[in-house]
Amino acid sequence: MAKPRVRVQAGSVAFPAAAVAPAARPTMRYLRDTGSAVLTSRWSSLPDSRRDIQWAWDRAAALAADFIHNSGRLKGAVDQVKADTVGTELKLNAQPDVDAMKWTAADRSDWKRLVEREWRQWSWNPAECDHRGKFTIPQIIDMSLGHHVAFGEACGALGYMPAATRRRYNIRTGIKVSATSPVHLVRDTNEFEGLIQGVIHDENDRPQAYRLKIDRGGLMETRDYSARDAFGSALFYHVFDPKDPHDVRGISELAPVMKTWAMSEKLDDATLQTAVLQTVFAATITSPEPSEAAFQAIESLSDFEIGGEQIGQALAADFYGAVMARLDAAREGRVAIGDSQINHMGPGEKLDFHTAATPGERYLPFSMHLQRIMARCIGVTFSSFTLDHSNATYSSVRMENASIWPVVMRRRERIAAPICQAIYEAWLTESVVEGRILFKGGVAAFMANREKACWAEWVGPPAPTADDLKSAKAATERLGNRTSSLAIESTAVGYDPQDIAQMRAEDIALYEGLGMGDPYVPAKLAVAEPAAETAIEGAPANG
């Protein structure tokens, strides 16, 4: 067999190797993009919550305050947040854990009623509770909730007035609340000092002091306020809803919807301006008078002649005379729509009225969509945000309240209640130490069990109901089926169960003392009982 002979050109390979198939590239299972590359075109960086808040806090706070100050809808939403969260006030429900001190149930109940009565009198007296002597505790909580929505946080200091200053103002207590705006809490950071966005931390990242810059006498004064005293009592409260474990400041609740709100305002303004313009120019006058082109054509007739006679000038003069006659007639009459008076118009003129075409049929659905987004972010129901109940039904109202009420309760427990608790602990400690409220075992026993003695719950307004009768029947069914308790049902409607029991006992004693019987016996039962007794007495002996 002859060996094949292959002619190879210089610099080339006789038998080139087969092409290697390209290696398979790995593809992402997450973030797989679409054909239009919507994810690739959207760049973002890894979030650092603390730094994001630090960079955006000033701008977000300024925009949020501006939006709320210049919008009745947002101002109403803030008022709704206050009404849902605290109502008129968060009522103190003292729950002292005094089992270890051998207190009886009567001792605990008596001390609880005394503390709650004294707290209510103090918290509703501005001269006693407020450093400025202007606001009650419920008003301070309202302002704090407003700061929470606008700035994402609320803060204030707890001070103490000595006896001499108290005598000057004729007040009893020394503990005073000095609420302040988070705007005064500086945003400076100095890692060597432990200062992070205005909060000074120790080596364990625990807040030790808060640095505020406040205008005093026309000069800006920077001062550090200690977080706690030597006994562990709060001297400064700072509450916010953290987004990350490393956060030390909050950010406006409106921050996620600021773009949406700005677009909504622009849509409303543009729609309103268009509607106003269309309304102003909704009347037009149609006139048979010629336009400028017609006048130029008539001017060219001036040189027109027939049989050597120039009749163009005569025709133009007649036309100009007719026009002047119409104008003279128009001068004698006016169309005054603004004053609702319509006089005579020129001959041949016609007045037409037009209906404004704005807003169109697509405006309302889109506007409602934007408002749903904002209501969801703020934490209020869509109906309360827009006051639009046109499509509401019993089921939709119940579902709306059921979905938003956990948000309200969370805001109450995370924002409003901690402020009340911090103030209450400081007030109760001072009241026991100064002897205004007696504690079994004395001051030493109280200080040894201060946390247990100061434990309390804060009761706010109940969840709104679409039908009070159905809600009451549901509570009765739960009690009848033994799946609930009087304490649970009383707290659900915003009352302290022990207060209800005490009031009912006093009412029963009053009515029975006047010979009127128990006022809480159902009317049907009270009428049926005497009839049943009469029937038994009149029955024969043998049955």
C-alpha cells in the first residue's frame, strides 16, 4: 500500500486539530434576567443600613416635614396614626410582680389602684409632668408619634427639679419630662470617641449619652445627656423602629413613598390646573367674521374693474363698512361670564359652552392606586386615608381592620408604650422615695424589687368594628365556650378588668343599698324570676 503524500505549504499544519467546543458558562439560578434586561439595567449597591440612614436622614426628614406641613391628606394621616395608636391616652394598667414579697391579693389590688390614680392626676397636670409646664403626658406622646412618622424616631430627656424650684412653681413632684425634636440630636460620627450619629456608645455598643444641639438664648449649645443614672433609671428616652441590628437612628416612615407622594402631588396639581383652565375657557364665541387671509384677499380686489369701471374699491368699501357695523354692534354689548351676565353680541355671533374634559376616566383609578401605596406604608387603612367608603362592605371593612390592626398594636408597643414606661418608672421611683406612695417594706424593698414593682401594661383604644352588636356577640360566644377570659375581653375594648370589677362592685352596693337590686342582672332574667317563684308557691302539694 503506497504511503499518501501530502503537499504542505510552508508555515502551515498538515492536519489541523478539530475545533474545541466552547466551555459551558455557569448561569445564575437567582436573578435570571429577562430578554429586555430589566435587572441588568438597574444597578444597586449592597446596603449598609446605618450608613444609608446617616446619608439620607437630613434630606428625608426635611422632605417629610415639608410634605406633612403642606398636605391636608398627610396631616390627616398623622392624626389618624395618633388616634389609632393612643386615642385620648394610653391608660396605665399597673401589674406589679410582688409575689416574692409575700403581698396578699388585697395589698396588691389596693396599691395598684393608688398608683394608677396618682399617675393619672400627675400625667394630666402640665405643671407637674412637663419641664416647660405646657403639655400633658398624652400630648407629649402625640408629638412623639408625629416625630416618629416624620423623622422615624422620638426622643426626650427626664430631668429633676430641686425643692427650691418646686416651691417657686408651687408643685409637688421633681421629675419632669422635656420632649425634644430628633432634629436637635446631632448626626455627627466619631468612632474614636464612640460617637455614632449623635449617640455615644461604650465598648459594648451600649448607649451612654446623647448629644443634642439646642438654641438657648440665641446661641447654639451642644450638650450631652446621660442615658441612665447610677440606679439604672432612664434619663433620656430614644425610641425608633430599627431596620438592622447595627442601627442607632431611625428614618422617616415616609421615606419609601416620597417618590410616590411627589408624583401624586404633581398629578393632582396638573389635573387641577388643567381643569381650571378648561373651566375658564369653557365658553367660546363663534363669529362669521373673516380672518386675516380674507382681509388680504379683499384688499387685492381694489384694482378689480369691469368694462373700464373700477368696482373693486366700491366692493372693498362696502365690505369694510359691514365689518365696522358688526364691530360697533359688538361694542354696545358684552359677554361677561365671570359676573354671570350675557348681553347682546355682534350680528351672526354664537356663544357655546363646553364641558371640562379633565379629570379623565383614568385619573381616579390611578390616583387611588397611589393612595393605597401611601396608606399601606404609613400604617393606616385606605378608607381612613382617603375617606372614601363608596365601595366598602361589612366584609371588606372587617378584613381591612384585621390587616391593619396588628400594625397599630405593634406601633403602640414599640413606640408609644416604651416612652410611657420610661416616664412611669422615673415618676414611681421618685414617688416612693419621697413618700407620696407607700410601698410595703419601705424604700429599700422597692429599690430591691424596682423592676418588678414598675412592671405595667399600657391599654389603648380598641380595634374599630363594623358592627358593635356582632362583635359583642362574638365576645359572649368566646366566654361561653371558655376560649377567653374577662381580662382578655376587657383589655380588647380598652378597659382595665380590675377597674371594671371595682366599678361594678360599687354600683351593686349602691343599688342594693337603695333597695333597687343588682343593676347588672339582665332585664329578661329580672322579669322572669318573680313569675317563676309565684308558680312554684301556687303549685299543689302532691305536684
